[in-house]
Amino acid sequence: MNIFKAAANQLYETARKEGRLIEGRSLDELKEIALRQEGVIQTQIGSVAADSEPMSRSAPHTRNSVDHPFGEEEAQLAAEMLELLKKETIISLDTFIGDGRDGVSARFLIPEQYAQLAYGLKLLFNHPPVVLDNPTYTIIYFTDGSFERNREKKLLEKDISVRLMLGEKRGDQVKICRNTIYLGEGKKGIFQFEDWRIKAIDKTGLFLHAGARRDFLWVYDQASGRPEMTEIVTAAAGLTATGKTTTLCRKFTKIPRERSEMIGDDGGALMFDGGYAAFEMGGVYVKTEGLDASQPEILRAAESKEAFLENVALTKYPYMPNFADISKTGNGRAVVSRDNLEIASPSLRADRLNYIIILTRNPLVNVISRLTPEQATMQFIYGESIESSGGNPEEAGRFKREFFLDPFMAGERLEHAMIFYDIVKRNKIQCYLANTGTIGIREDKVTLRQSLSTYNDLVRNQLRFSLEADHLGYHYPIKCDRANLDLMAAHRLLDDQDLLEKRLRDFYRGRREYLEEFEGTYGRIPEAIREALPYQYKEFSPREAFDIE
């Protein structure tokens, strides 16, 4: 028996019968309700601002029913939820997921005192007001007596329970969030349910922690001998705070008739035919740390009256957002409407991906490296990146490994990797690894300008890579147009050989230990894929290759 689904249905039906249910409301109506709640502020520009507790996802307190079978603890959680909400006025927000073509929907059940969550989630998944008979996904928020005491504790010490029932068919999926009123739990609940549905229930492909952009550019065509207007779709995969949204929300257009669009910024379905579909119809949930004029498209949207600001510092009355102030948290967020993000595409879909860029932050890695399908699969398996304030604030900035850069994935990992490999290989999707952090011994910042110039060169076919592999087994750039070639290849900036050797030995030790643990749990990776990236230290002698691909 699905105790979570039964509890969700009982909560909804009882509140409806007793006249305690607010449902079918528009965005403006939810905004009005939110602004009546304690701690919710309307800024001078008209946007809604509120703080959450905690100010990040509660990853250490989260479990799903596939990787951690549910039992008595979850039954008690469902019962406690029903008991504590039996007299509360409940906002029921029903919405379709994505563009609605897949027939997937969601219901959020939220106590009225946290109406700002309903407003932010409505903005994010915005569809016309609707009341559904049987939503695919259900997500419930509630708090108990430990909620206020949690404010003074570190994330690991907080009394929080986040549980996801995944189930075997559409409609089984229910998430209960106890003692967290962070909007990201609602968004990532949909993310994880989509992750599970696409792979395990519908079996139409897999879900990637990757946004996508579409560019229509003049690209030189070898066959015709002249520039041709070409549609190029690029996905960018990465953990929070590695630069996905920034990468996807900048225009590459320079010449008449060219245009750039952001399809989705966080996650999407990668289909067996190479197609892509994003899942957020209404808005984008952007990190506001460092948001300034260097990201004009996002800044304009975040400063609009329709935005929902979460954990963003405000000036004293008349209350204006101050994105430069991160004293409250480095994980300030804004839900911005796609209507206010001029680069947003009118469509959430692409017929096929041309490129997948895997984002990481590692001084040993080139600004961009070409990957074979086998290397891309291993890169996703190794999942090398950094922790962010959006995941675990106490570990922010530290190196971490996250399989497929996806903290929300459930189930058999090796199968997941093989599905990805099959899709990329079959559809000839070109894969690359990009470093958006620092590079070299001195850890010089990879600037936004350098990154965007590199991606612009890539989609215009103006990047060339070495035939030989570098110290990490990657093919590094040896020719470009807009980017600064002197700062592209990491080995050119790693001139202290003793320090380099120490770092490489440490890096490979971590890779080897992770690989042994992974294969011990999920089984042996096919040899051709396993050996595509090195996991043992060996000396590397830089040699410029004149034969280019």
C-alpha cells in the first residue's frame, strides 16, 4: 500500500470537504495571499520576497523509496503530517509539468502561512489555473514544533525529514517535506520524479541535470563552401553554481538573422532519438549570488515586479533587492518569469541535441576538452565537481563526486550510464568537458568572457583539438578564434612539476577509490568505457601536436 498517496488524498479531500482548501487560483491571486503572510515582503519594484528555513535543500535529510525502502518511520511521518494539518487552511496548487504534451501534472499542498511557496511554484511551472482529478505527482509541505528551533542549528543538526515515494506507475509519486519551507524542495521534487518516470516507468530515455540552448547561426559549411544558417542545440550539465544558467542565458548572435534561445536552464529529458524536453514552463529558478550587469538578461528578469526572491538581501525600506550582499546566504534565489527573460525560447523542446557540455570546476582541467562517447560516459560516472551552498552550505567550495552530476537520481546507476552511452553513440551527440572555475597552479579564474567565447567558437566549428591526450587523458584545444588560446590548456599553466605530480596523484587516487567502490556496488563497467579515462598516475610530457582533427 502506498501510504504517502493515501495520506495525500486524505489531506486534500478532508480539507476540501471542510472548506479549508484554497485551489484553482491565478498567479495574481496567489501573490495577494502570499503578501498577507508574516515575513513576506513586497519590494519597491513590486516583487515578492521571503526567507526560507533552511536556506538550501535538505540533502542530508532526504531519502527515496527505491534506494532506502520505506517502513515505520515513513508511516509515522505521513500520520504526523495528517494530524498537524487537520485544522490548517491548505493551498492546493495544480499544474502541468513541461509543456503538457506528456500528460504529466503535479499538485502542491501547502499551509496558507507559507503561501509564498505557492506563488513561487506557480511562477515556475505556470499554466492557467486548473483543478485536476488525479495529478501525477504530489508534494506536501508542513512544519512541527522543531521548525523554529532548527533556525539556530547547522543543516546536519536540523530536525528535518524529506521523503520521496517513487512507485511503479504514474501517480504513485509523493514527496513529503517536514520542517523545510525552501522552494527548491518543490522544484527538485518534480525534478526527481521526472528523473524516475522517464527512465523507470515510461522508459523513453533518461533525465539529465542539464539545461539547453538553441542557436541559429551562420556556420561555414564544408560541402557548399559557404556559410549556411544552422540550428545548433547545446545542453549544459552541471551541479548547482557551476554556471549552467549563465552559460544558457547569453546571446551568441553577432550577424543579421542570427538568434539565441534558452530552452531550459536546469534539467530535461534526453530521449532515445536524441531529442530534449525541459520541464519548467513558467520560469527559471536562478542563483542570485554575483548577479550583476555581466549577466544582463537574468538581472533584468530578477529586477522585475513578477519575480519571487528567496533569501535575497534587501535594503531597508523601501526594500530593494541587493544581490551583491550575500551575508544572509550565498544561496539567494530568484524565480523569474520566462516572459521577462527575453532569451527564453517559446518552446521547451528540441528535435535533437548537437552538443553536451559537462561543467566542472577543477584547476587541472582545460577550459574545454573534447570527449569521446566513452569518455563522456565515464566523466558522468565520476561526476567530478564542487559542492555549493545550494546543496550543503557547510561543504560549499569543496571537491566532490556526484554520479551524473545529479543528486536526485535513484535506482541502478550502471544501467543509467549505459542508457546515456547508447543515446549519445547512436545519435552522434558530441560531448565536451568545460572548466568554469579556476585553472593552473595559480588557480587563475576562468572568466565568463573566456567561457562564452569558447562556447561560441565551439558552436561555430572554430575549435580544434589535439590528437594526443593531456595529463588527465583529455584532448585539449590547440586552435580557436574568439577565446584566448594561451589560457585554454591547463598543462600550459601547470609549470611546477613537483606540485603538479602531487595533485595528479591525489586526483587519481580519488578516481581509483571511487571506481572500485562504484563497481563493487553496481557491477563492472564495460572495458572500452572503463579505460576511456585514466585512473592511474603516469608522467605527462607536453608536446604540441600539429596534426589537428
